[in-house]
Amino acid sequence: MALSNTFRVAIFDEFLDAFASIPKAQQKKVGRFLRKFREDPTSASINYESIGSFADPNLRTVRIDQAYRAIVLRPENGNVYILLWVDHHDKAMRWAENKTISIHPATGAIQVVPAVGASSPAHPAETEPHPTKPPLFEDIRDRELLRLGVPEAYLERVREIRSLDGLEPLQGDLPSEAFEALYWLGEGESLGEVERAMAVSAQPDVDTLDFVTALDRDVSKRRFAVVEDDATLEAMLDAPLEKWRIFLHPSQRALVERDWNGPVRVLGGAGTGKSVVAMHRAAYLAEQVFAGPNDRILFTTFTRNLAEDTRANLARLCSPEAMERIDVVHLDKWVAGLLRSAGYQYQIRYWGSDTELEELWERAIALGAGTDFQPSFFRDEWEFVVQAWGCETWEDYKKASRSGRGVRMSRGQRKAIWPVFEEYRLQLEKHGLREPEDAMRDATALLARGAARVAVRSIVVDEAQDMSTNAFRLLRAAVGEERPNDLFIVGDGHQRIYRKRVVLSHAGVNIMGRGRRLRINYRTTDEIRRYAVALLEGVDFDDLDAGSDEQWGYRSLTHGIEPEIRQLQGFDEEIDAIVSWLSQAREASESHEPRICLATRTNQLADQYAQALEARGIDTLRLGPHTADDPRAPGLRIATMHRVKGLEFDRMILAGATDDHIPLRWLLDRSDDPAVRQETELMERALLYVALTRAREAVLVTAPGRMSGWVG
């Protein structure tokens, strides 16, 4: 049933947190109340009660049952009702008694803040560790602070802050947009850069009593969502902690809802919401831009697991009609389908999982037996040079760049080893086989000749750092000549865990003027972020287009406990420690059953830990290559570090973190080429970084013996 035009019902994001924390029996009662409330908040059966002790006279309590109350904002003007909190009667009253809800006079945002003087944290002047330092924001004018969303009542307190340490006590009081802006200013960012990064600005002629208009502003949509229909309400109540589906930071919304005039590349560290932005972008395109009956949008990523997880998430985000216009498929499967539709006769095989390929390769490298190069060198040269540059002939190979290869070669040496690659290609042709990179080049050629067709209006690419230049040449060809809203690409070179390195411009993808970066980690605490980022210090990372990508300005604005690192005497002692930690984690989680994942470096280790923990009575769910992670399913998740990419949990356990497994010793020793070894070590560091940053609240790292020097 559609919402009546005579009133608007909205939900504050913290209401969903409160809802998730109350007992299931009360959740059902709240659900029944909300359905009635959304249908008609003016119903005589809803008993609004004004509380004289509340700081904000527009707040009301409503009864859920004898013991539970919801807090509702009922402004004087406009038929607006905003659900703010739900809890046991006494707790709900305590939450509401010092809150004020207002519209900011400069930004037009709806803000929920404690009344000045009623806040629980100490006054900054009482806790400021550097009282002799000059005020941190002395060069910023009041009107500029207001433009960033600082409430007028808090200007004096902000003026007294002398360090970032002094700012932290205000985090729970200030609106999130104001705290983040002040944090970046305190880090040394310019006012203009902060305004651009935060996507906040002063609005003209703000009516501070007009909540109807305020709800429609992007800065309010970050924390307030209008409940348009029953389906929206049911989706909120079904998964109240999945707030990514509903609320977007203004900087994210600006990326999602903009009419771009060509390809876009979005970078960001772990937890900055890149995948969320990509999914919302696909949904927006399907619902608002390419909404015709024959329009199709491709959402692709590098691995099957990520595609399956994304498909499940998009189904919760999109309307069924929009979802029908979005094809979510991992790259290799999409390529295979495209080639099959064109009558392609070759079979695509994958190195490392196909014995026939290895046999053909062995025949070919026999031709290199008289050279000075080890067998591993030939495979690396094939992957990083011949395949990367699409070398079909000696002339191609002679001209191909070997930048980044650790072994220098003369033209004569190149010519001496070319027969190895030529023979391998002949063997592949003879047996009707192709490796994935060959298949992507073949698909690109078929599209260029018109021998294959793809009816795609737009392509959204997630985890772009793991895709090759050949892949992007194909995607560029698939979507056609550059045009508005054609390619939306998100990635992070710091999370590259496969041996690919793309240069978008080399693939015909021009992102000039359309490169953006997300910098706020909304997932992990800063303690986890700092621990993970330390693994990558001193290493240069690319920006997917031949430039460098630094993590300067990448921050988490929440704090928690430091990662716990434990070296145990053996496997049984390690299992004891994990079981104890799990028990403590569940006891510490007052609001809900925590989602916890144990990750290992290999599948063999994951199976070993799953078996041992099951024997101790721990309910587990093994996330394998074909198992999607259903957040509603019970059990400790157990997976490889590769498998958890794209997922997130309340807590993470990294088990078996010995020096043999982190980094994986045999993988490092596979090649004699120092450049390849360095690249492999970098991928191992990136993999560990990925696994650590899946955690929101806490991390435990364990080793049954000699611990890896990377984590200890």
C-alpha cells in the first residue's frame, strides 16, 4: 500500500540499531506497531505522550507494550513523523531526555545532538591534553564551521579544541558529518578539499522548521530514510543491521547518482564502501537511467564467490523489476557465455587446475632446455609479458615492454626463448584450447568484427584491481564507444591478490577528470586499520592507471580494542584459545549474536580447523567456493583468506598464522625471478590486509608454533 500524501514517516538509522538489540519477542511487537504506524501515524490508537523533562518539546513517546517505548519526533510544522529510538521504557527515556532534533541553518541537514550542557562526555577543556597549544581551528571562521555542519550551539566548544585528541570526546555528540569534517581539517586538509570530500555545502534560504524538505536533502539521507511503502519497511526490519542498503554518505551518493559523461574510476581502502557504491550505482542505473524493457546492465567482478554474494545483496537492494535488468556474473563466466553465443569452438582452461595444459607446457619448455633460464622463468615471462601484451608473433614479443621484470634480456636472448612460447601456442591451437587471457582477446576481436554482440548499456566493475588490461579492452569493446554512464569501475591496488595489473588508459578506458577516491573506513576500528595498514608501509601501489595510490588520509573514525596476537605451543592449545575467545566474544556482545569468521591461508587448514572446532561443540559454516554467506544462517564461518574478500564480520580470527603459511612459503619459492618474488610477497601482504579488514570490532591472530614475522 502506498504512503498517503498527507504525511511522511521516516526512520533514523540509530532506530535500527536499537531495534536489533532488543529481544526477538519485542521486535515482533515493534514490527506490528510500525506497520500500523506507517499506515497512519495519526491514528487514535497511537498514544503519543509528551514528557516535560525532555530537552526537545517535539519528542514524544509511544507505547509498544507495558515495558517498551519508542521515541518519535513530531515537529510543529509539516505532517512529518520520525522514529528515533526504541528500547525498554527507562532506557528509552534516558536516550531521549537530552536529545535535540533540529534542521541545521546552513546545510539544511536534520541533526540529532545532545543539548549543550547535558552531554555525558567531559567538556573538552577539562580533558584537553595540550592546553598550551593554539586552538586547532583558529583559522576557520564560524561561518565556515557552520558550512561543514557544526551545530551553532557547539561552536564555542569546537573553538576550544587544541588537538585531535581533544576532538575525540565530541565524537558521540557532534553530527557525523561535522565530526568527520573537523577530523580532516585537524589532519591538515584544506577547507575546500574537506568540503569536496564530504560533499557538504551551505544551502540557500534554509527553513529550519521545514522537515519535509530537509528529509529530501542528501546530507539528511545519510541517516534518515523515508518509509515509502510496506516493502521498504519490511526490508528494514528483516535486516536492521544491513544499513548499507538504505543510508549513503553524501560523497557516496554523489558518485552513485551523478550523470557521468564517460568512464569513472573510484578508489578506496578497505571498508570505505566501494562495493556498496558499485551496487547502488547498478541499482540507480537500472531504476533511473536505463529503465527500458530492453536495457541491460552488466555487473561483473573477478571471482565467482564475489559475484554470488553481490547478486544476493543486489536482490535485497533493488526492486524485482530493476533486478531483471542487471546481469551479475563473474568475468570468466561472462566471457565464456559471450564466446559460446558466437559459436566459439575452443575450450577455456585454467593454469594450475588443468593437467592437460601442464603437459602441453612441458612439451614447449623443452625447447628452452639449452638456455640459461629456469623453468619457472618461462612461465613468468609468458604470464607477465607474452600474455599481458598479447604477443602472437616474434615481432610482437620483440617490441613488448618487460618493465617490472627482474631479469634483463638482450634481443638475442629473447629470440632464443621465443620458440618456447610459439610452440605452446601451436599446442594450444592443435588441441583446441585457450587460456583466459587468449579467450578475452578472441572475444574482443569477435566484437570488433561484428561476429559477436553484447546488448549492454552500462557496465559496473567491482574489484577492478584483480582484472587485466585485456579484460578492460574487452569490457570497453562490449559497451561500445565512450558515452555517458558507460563504465563505472571501483577497486583498490592495496587489495590486489591475483597476479594482474591493469592500466586503464592502455585498454582504451579514459578516466581523465573522472577519478574519485573514498577515504573514510566505515567498517573497522582505527586500531584494526592501523594494524592492517602497517603491513603495506613502504610499498608503492598503483591507481589502476599507471599512477600511484597513497593511503594518506585513509582513516577510521571509530575506536575499539587492539588486535590480539597469540602464539601457542601447539594445535590443541590454539583451538583451546580460539574456543575461549569465542565464548568471551559472545558474552561481550549484548545486542546480538556476533558474526565471526575464522580465516586460514589454505583450504586444507580451513578444513582442519573446522573439524577440530566442531569436535569442541562449536557450530560452524564452511564457506567454500560454491557456498554463499547467508547472514541469517547460524554458525562460526570458516573460510580461506581468499574466500572472505568482499565479506565483513563483527570479528575475525586469523588462525594458523605461522611463518610457513604467512606468507605461503612454497609460493614465494616458486620463482627465481626477484621481481616475481617481490610481486608474490606483495600479493601475500595484500591478502593478509584484506583478511584483517573484514572485521568491524575485533581481531584475533593465532599461531600453533613459530608465528609469522608479519603479524607478531
